[in-house]
Amino acid sequence: MSRQVQDEEAGFGDVQEDSVERENVPCSAYFAYLLGIAAPVLVIVGLLQVLQEEGGIPLLAAGGVLYLAYLIESLCLSKTSKYLTNVMSEAEFAQYMEQVQKAAPRIDFTIQNWHWEERVSRDKDGNEQRSRVRVDTHRATRRYGINSHLDETLSPQQTMAMFHLLNDGSNDVSDEELQKKAGDSQNRLILLCHMPLVLHPVSSGDEMHYHQEKDVFYRANTTDVHQDKHEHRGLTCEYHERVMVILSGGTDSSYEKPMWMNCCVFFICTLFFMSVPFRMYFFSKCQKSDWLVFKHFSHRTIDFKEETPVKSRQHGTSAASRAFKAVRREAASIVGAADSAGLRGIAQNATLDVRGSELQLAEEVPSYWKNRDLNVTFDDKVKLPAEQIPKFQKLLDVTFKDKATRDRKTGEMPKRLKVEHVIRMEDSAMWSRFLSKRAQLAAFKHTPLADLPGSGRAKTARPMSDTEAALLPDCLGELTTELNETYLFHGSGPAGALGIGENGFDMSRVGSNVGTMFGGGAYMAEASSKSDEYAQEDGSGVFAGKLALLLCRTLLGNMFYITESNIPIIEEALATGKYHAVLGDRESVVGTYREFVVFDEAQLYPEYVIIYKRCF
């Protein structure tokens, strides 16, 4: 009988499994065996020559090298040694499979930059010697952020059902019979189990995000002429790709390993040139099976009861898929990666998930406002006292980045932005509009900004440490982070900033001074130095010679993540209705800044006008 396993990994296809085949002794083993047989011949001839004082040392050395090559191939490189190193009983195999099922997948990207250099040296006679050597330079590694995974590796019971189905040689076993066969007692079967790890993205959107993040990482870390790029896939548990399983079937949990089936016997046989006969007998007593460690992964937080992976075994018709569906296992659950690298984000084709229960929101003004009653119309400009200025100065300092882009028209990069006045805008009409929009967004689930690719939480976010938070404005602690509500900067002149604070953003005019790299909306930044690039001095008036930053409460909701200007793709994404903002991440690609583009003025509340001057 033969068994064919086709893992159409390029197309993420299903696995077709029929029966079992025997492992074969490879040609390299026969070649190494011939070298091993030649080794004692050379050693004997060499010894005879040594005794007759006719040399013989080269023959002895050659024999030793051949014998060593034979030992390395047999004991270190052969499949037999790998199988014998991991021998499991049926009970041990069931325990191992349970470990594998619970383990989370891990994907690491690595890039090594290098170039060739010509080296000049001189030998002992003073002659110049030229050589070409490889020089490694920048190396970087990054773990892809897996926030959810679903395991569809066959459970121990499903594994038994599958093995028995294969041994019976029937593909017409009903689901009831298949489930019964999981408990039927069978003769002992020695299985050489090859367990390749197969990881599938949950959806086409997840696959797109995965390739996009890999490309972004490699581009950002390409710093030399040549690159070696590697991708390593693994699990968070001890994982063996090749194991030997002794299946007894039924309820008999006892197992006795055949006395010859261990590493010591193989080692002794190898020493006495019996490696190939041992392997031939070993393989004749075993059956080979490719058994897939089958997992689906996503950077999103997914409820797998509501979303089924596109390449799930639930959709398959192969024997493995039938065994998976016939024998029940525990319900799938969301599993978080314990050590992800922070590259999580929203896929371009992600769905906008409705919340199971609506988020409870307080319909009131911030606790620190002077005006407290929304039933009374108010529109005030509250100048903050001098003791509050250091907190806003600290916020500008911690979000300042000594990095200029082409948007900076003033030439020289300032060393600091010095706050002189802060005015809080308390407007009942604009705040009511903002609350209404917040209530609309609360009906949906949103991927947290910290889970998107890039640098994580907003730089304006409240610090985790209470000591550090006390140095920053109190308003940072009163945000609905579940909706990705955050404070962001917008650069302007003092007169323009006060006008926006009075009337809100005019979406027909925003972006006119900064272009439309990520679409025609209000451009917001988490870095004070980025918004400063767009700020302008007032030529006259109370704040002549001064500049202004608006510090706005911003509802980002679900963000469409992109790293370069591509208006058609952005417009197509926004047209789906799944996104509330665009995150243009140039920071992860060229080390500059992240910008957030909002298209609905109701998502913005311009709460503070910060009047400042540049210090050079």
C-alpha cells in the first residue's frame, strides 16, 4: 500500500491522506557505508607499511577520515538516529500531541547584511597576498505578532481513528464507524512519524498582513549590498519533527519497546559496519506517516466560534478531515501569544466586528472642566494656570523627536518647543457631537493601536507608572481606550488654532497645507515635532511671532494601516466602511513619524490650544 501526503502550502490547500508507506534507506547511506568498509582496508594496509617501515601514515589518516565520515552520516545525519532519539509509546505520543496542540506558533524573521572586502596581506617571504572575504554588518531579528491561533492538529483520539482508518485500507468508513475505530484494539504498529509544522493564516487578509509585515521588516533593515533573509517557524513547546511511535491501540496503555529498537544497539551496529542492514530491517518493521502539525494564526483577536479559517479541516473531505470532524474535541478558544514582538495590526480585509455587549460610556464632561452641566449651553476658553504649564511642557518634550522631514519648511530643526500658554476649549455643542460619535463607535470591536504593526501605543498615551503620569496632564487618564481614543497634535498658527477650537475642523479645508499623502482628511500626529512642521507663526496680534499646537481628543476606531502613499488602495479600503481612520506609518519604514488621518470632524474634539515658541 502507498500513502501520499500533499500539502499544497503555496495555495494553503487541504491534505490528502491515504495509506502508509515504508521509509527507504537513502543513497547517501549506501555511499557512506562503502566508505566505512574501505576504511579498515586502508588502515590494515597502512599498519602493514608502518611495520615494514615503508611509511603508511597517509593511508592510516585516510582510513580514519573515511571511518569518521561513515560514523557522522550514520549517527548524526541519518533519519534513523532522529527517530530512535524520540521513541514514544502510545500514551507518550498522546501526551506529546496534547502539548503540541496547546502550543502557540512562532514566526521569526531574520536578516543578515554583508558585503565582500578585498584584504591584502604578506606571506613569510614578503609576497603580497590578496583575498576576498565576507564581512557581516547589520543583523536584525523580529518576531511576527500572533495574537490568536487555532489548532487543528488531530487529537490523540482523532489520531487513533486516522491510523486505524489507514490500516484498514478503506476510504468508505462512515463517521459512526470511524468514531468506534478510535477505541478498537489493534495489533501493535510501529510508526515512523514525520511531523512537519504547517501554519496557515486565518484569512486572506491575515495572509496579506503577514507578507506586508515581512516585507516592511526586510526593507527597514536592508543596510548593505547583500542580505541573507531567513524565516523560522516553530512552537512555544519542545517540538520534534521526527518521532517513532509504538501504537498498541485500544485501552492497553502498556508498551514494551523491542530490545533492538534503541540508540545503543544502533550505535554498536554502526561501529561494526552494520548500519545499513540495521536500517533496512528497522524500516521493514515500521510504517512511515507524514503527520501534520496543523495550525491557523492571526495578528487579530478572533473568536473562532464566529470566524472559521478559510483552510479549516472543517471544509475538507480527506480522511484526516473526516477523522477531525467525526471524533469530537474541545471547543476552539482564542490563544494569545505570550511573547509576541509587537507587530500586531488590522488586516486590509478585516471585518468590523459587532460587540457582544455595548460598551458603557459616561455621558458627561471631563471631570476637570469648569463647566459641568451639558444641559446648559456653554462655549468657554479657559486659560490654564501657570502651575499646569510644566505638565504640558513635559508632554511636548517626551513626544519630541529630533527628526526633520520634507514637510519642515523652516529649515533648521529646533532643539525644543517652549510652552507659553495653554487654553482649554469647553464647548457643549462640539462635546455633545463628540459623545454621539463615541457612542456609535462603541457598538463595534476595535483592534487596539498597541496591537497594530509599528511602535505600539501612542506616544501621548498615559505612562504605566503613576510617578511618570503625575508629571503629565491629568486629561491623559480620562480616555476610552477601547475605542482607540487618544490625544494627538495638529499644527497651526495661534489664530487658526483658536478658530478650530471655536468651530471645530472644517473637512473641506484640512490637509490643504500638508498635502494628501494618506488621503484628504485631518492629519494628526503623536509627536509634537511632527505637528510643529505644519505650525505657522502669527504675523500680528496678541500672539505675534508665536506658534500653536492643537491637542485633540481623537476617536481612531478601526485604523487602516499602511506604510506608503497609495491613494487608490486607501480609498478602496475606506469605501468598505470597515475603517474610521488611516494610520500612515513612515516611522517603521524610514524612521520618521506615524501620522493619523481622520475623515469625520465628529471624531475630533480640539480640547487644548498650546501656544509656544521654537528654541534653537
